[in-house]
Amino acid sequence: MPADDFYSDLPSFSDFSAVGSIDDYRPVPDDWIVLAADIVRSSDAIAGGRYKDVNMIGAAVIAAILNAVGSDRVPFVFGGDGAMLIIPAQHLEAGKKALSGVVDLARQVMELELRAAAIPVSHIRGLGGDIRIRKYLLSPGNHLAMIIGDGLQLADQILKDPDQATPFVIAQITGPLPPLDGLSCKWEPLPAVNGQIASLIVKPTGTKTLTEIVSGLAEGLGFNPLTDDAQTRLADQNRLKFRFPPKGLGVEVKLAFAKNKLKGWLEASVVCLLFLYSYTTGRRIGPFDPKKYFQELGTNTDHRKVGDSLQLVLDLTPKQLAAVQVYLEDAYKRGDLVYGLHISDEALMTCFVEDIGKSKHIHFVDGADGGLSLAATQFKARQKAQPV
């Protein structure tokens, strides 16, 4: 297939239990580029109670680049305090421009420093990493990239090392606002129903496979997180709550309408009122069909994904959580895996609605109060400490 069409032409799979089939992952073309971004000192922002702001900047990176390049052509992974996308060479300048705009927006509007880099896949392979991808079908027209090969981990290391990152840094350029159409933050936090929300990052080491690790997790959970959709799904209609005005509306307006906040408040308020009417009555308004939307929303989330490691956001009972913690720590001490785990009382959801009439919408789910960002910090500390 042509290199530029690699991702759009990649066949998709819909049974998440097959995510561990390593032989089905395809190598990304050598001339593609990783666009990597994350918030500097995100732990400080989290400690200050600003994790929703952090989440929104991470989602804005994805929204800006997909709007500029096209969602069907670009694989991406949301990381809580940042994101990574892999783009064809022909779209590099458009992607860099969009990402540079988010860097500027984060600094000016949110007072957060977003570092960003464009790292060639060929450079990552030269360092011994790789980037291999499968395309997971959430619902027709909506996909998530599953990625293995340690390439994203290497890209993250390069991004955070000033010496390594220097040739690849994307400088902040003040100019037009990046295209953030579809970036939305209207749902209230998703409460834990069973006990607590666990944001888990886990990766096999040694001879263990992902399937074997998940089997061990399943014993403690009482269900398999790769196969049991009903147990893993967080964005179900009983848990979703909408209020007017939404708590997150201010952040959305600040980002998407930074140059004209009054216009932003007016437009966003009208949209919210129309949504509230449709939400409470069940009636369709224009392209928005609430019944269809809620059916799709439950499946179109990234609460489980592979981005060089398995990442899960789960609602667990105290008994399940205790069993999982015992399993993870014992397996880590045996050298079977590395993990990071963060516990919170609720989950956050940030949305990218590309075309509601065509059912194209993705929802990024993360644990509150640090979620995947703090789990990643634990993961890296354990990885560094684990004997080779």
C-alpha cells in the first residue's frame, strides 16, 4: 500500500481479546514521524487540582492535528497529560503547525508549558525501537490505534531529554488558533459505582506474554478486561450526568474560543441547551440522535488500549482492587511485569466529536486526580528499579 495511506488502508479488528496477537501488528513506514507532546511539570498542575485542564490540553493536541490532517489517516494515543500521533511525511508541516498552535495556546490561555517534538520513525528504529500498529474498530468509522515495539516509550524519553530532543523540538509560533473543532468537555465526572477507579498501566517483561498477564489479572478481577465489555465500560448511560452549565464548559471555551470568549460562551450555551433538551426528551435535533449517540458513546471510548503497554481505566470493588494489587506486586517482584497504578473516586471524560451526523466521535477516559499521568510516573520508576 502507498506509505501515506498506510493507516487508512490498514485492516481493522473488532474483538479486543485479539489485541495480544503480536504477529498481526504492521510496521509503520520508515518515513513517518511521531508527533509527541506532554505538559512540563504536570504533577504540579495535578497537585493544584488542575488535572481536567491537563486532560484538555492532551486532547487538544489530538483534536488540532486530526482536524488539520484528517482522522482516518493518523494513529494516536491519549496519555492523560499529553498525546502521541504518528503522521505521514507529506502531512508533517500541517501537523507541526497545528501542534505548535496548541503549545502557544497552552501557554497563553492555560499557563501550562507543553513541550512538543517531531521525531522520525527511522530515528527511533536507529535507537533499537520499533513502532508496529493494529487498528481496533470501536464502531463504524471510529478506530483506536494499538501500538507495540517500544517506539513510543523511546519517543517519550527523547521528548523529555533536552539534549536528545534538540533536533526535533517544535518551536512555539504565535499565529492563528489551532483548529480545535469538536473538542468538547460537557459531561460531569464519571463516578465510581463499584468502589474506586483504577488507572492501570502494565507491561509484560521477561518471557511472559500480554495474554498471560491479563489471565493473572482476570483471576483477581473475576472477569477478563479484554473480553468482558459490560464489566469494563465506564461511559454507560446510568453513569453519565449532564448539568447546565457543565463544569468543564469554561475550559472548553478558553481553549476553543481563546480570541473571542463571549462568542464562545454564547455558542457553547446554545449547544448545551439544545443537547439538554434532546438528552431529557429523547428527541432528535438536527443530526443529533440521542438514542443512537448513547449506544455509540459506550463503545467509542479509550478506557482500554495498547500504547507500548496495556492501559486500562476500570471501576473496581475494594476486593477486586486488593486482589489486583497483590497480583501486580508479586508478578513485578518475580520479574514478570512492570506496572503503574493510580486510584481515584471518579473518572474524567473529554470528547472529540468530528461529525455527530456520521457517528464519528471518540471519548478519552482517564482517572481523576492524576489518572494515567501518575500511573505512568509509577510505571517508569518501577521499570528503572527492576533488575535487567
